[in-house]
Amino acid sequence: MRVLTVVGNRPQFIKAAAVSHQLRAVAEEELVHTGQHYDDELSRVFFEELALPAPDRQLGLGSGSNAHQTARMLAALEPVLADSRPDVVLVYGDTNSTLAGGLAGAQGGFAVAHVEAGMRSFDRAMPEELNRVLTDHLASLLLCSSQTAVDNLVAERATGAVELVGDVMVDVAELLRPRALARTEALERAGVVPGEYLLATAHRAGTVDDPERLAALVELLCSLPGPVVLPLHPRTRKRLEAAQLLDRLLGAAAIVLCAPLGYLDFSALLCHARAVVTDSGGVQKEAYLAGVRCLTLRESTEWVETVALGWNTLVGLDRETVRAALQAPLPQDHPPLYGDGHAGERVVAALTLPRR
């Protein structure tokens, strides 16, 4: 059996790390990296730390608007698929790489499998929501992280086969958490003490592309009770420089700016943080898995279970809401929402076992 896997950004590298080695034990996998995250620290380091097999093809398509990037990926993937002739195209998550891989596969007449299918924020203003919805409705195999995701697909009458496999990021988190907890170098470089700092990330278009929202983000970050460790995404740095706001962060005594981090250093900072402030879907989930409070800089989320249990609070860019959320008591209940750490095995079985 031949599987062509399409990845392009940090969360997808993590997810693929839970699947690729097991898949290659029973099938032939070709790994295609679109280059959506083209910064070296957002790409190479993850392949090294997670022992993810090196990409068989590098497309190098990292820049441009969502539409332009997706169009370039579609054009580049068409000859790859014609050459590879896979039995299935495997995609992860909700990025432009996800949609391009799924659409190119479906239009080429290949079966498409979508890992992390069925997640919904119900906010169509988010490019990620459009990507995940469209991919789900062209995929033939829908592999879900949670029962909520299954229910969403049933409600939408998705035509693909739906299977609850759990979340592959749980597999990686459980495997590498002991190493992350013991890794203190990132904390030492930032000059922070476990439990006494906030970890912040921001990169989504809805947060950083609009100048007014970007300015509100900067003021919110500067108002946080420090210290605040902020690994600065290349996209965010460019927007801050263009808006002449980077100096505001550089001059804030409580904010510790650093370059993008690899999986282990970021996980170490996350696991030891007092709380995480983020607009990232993947980081929301990583915070939950680590038992760390999360404040989400959005008005909606696809990880609704974390909000329902009180571990995650949707704060938008409102400073008062952030302060109140930081002072709230942590919930006592922390169930395993997203599986038992064996999702990768179930994904491989769903891809390779004959279907009834």
C-alpha cells in the first residue's frame, strides 16, 4: 500500500511523528513538505527532535496570501500525485497544506484520509475553519480526535467513513513530556522560574494582520502580569515591524522575546508555565494535555471540550477578561478528553486494514 502524506507546519510535523514510523512498518509512505512553515526553526528542528522521517519532497511554497499559497500548492501537488499514484492521500489538521493536499488528491481521483477531522469553531471568518470543513467533505476517511468531532460530522452528513481514533498529539505529548519537564535550558535562557511566568504565542491572521487588532494585542501583552515569555513567530514579527510596534514589545520590561522554539524547548516552557496565552489551536490542546491554564485570544475555538471543563477561557483581546481568567481557580477535573496515547496505531489500522 502506498500513502502520500502532505504536511507543512509545526502541528502537522508533531502529528505525523505519531504516525509515520508505524505506517512505514506496514506500508510505503512518501512524505511531502509543502514549506508552509519555511523558517528553519519552525521546520527542520521538529523533524530532528521528533525523529520524523526526512521529507521525500520539498515544495518550498511558504509565502503569499491564503488563496495564492493554496493555489501554488495545488499546482505543485498535481504532478507529485501523478508520479506517485498513491492508494491514499493523508492530510492533517486545518492549514492551507491540508486543503491543498485533500483537494489535489480528490480531484486526482485518489482516496483522501483526514486526521483531526470534524473539529469545528463554527466561525467561517477563520481560514482554518474553511479548510477543515472543505477537507472533511471531500475526504473518504475521517479520523476523529473526540466524540464531539464525530457528532459534528454526523450532523453535517459527511459522506466519508467516520472513525474515532483519538488525538495523535496525545501520543507525542505522553512520549516526550518527561524529556520536556526535565529540560530547563529554555527557562534558564528566558530567566524565568517554574510556575511564575506566562507563555504567550500569536500568529493567526485574525490576530496579527489587522493593524488595530495587532495594536490591541501588543497592549494586552504589555498589560499581562510578567514575566511573559513570547517566542515570536516570523509572520508576527513582520507584522509588528510593518506597524512599528516591535519596539513597544522590546521596551516592555516584563516581556521576554525569543526566537521560535523547537518542540522540546517550547513544551518545557509550556509545562512549567503559570498559564498560556495563545491564538493557536494546537497550543490550546497542548496546554490541556499538560494541565496548564489556557487563555485563548479568540472568540471561538474548535477545542470546545477544554472550555467546557474550565481549563481554557476565550478572552479575545480584552484585558479585563484576561485578568479575571488568570485569577480564577483551576478546575479539579482533568479527564483524558482526546484518547489514550495510541491514536497513531488506530490511524495506521484505519488506513491499512480492509474496510467492511
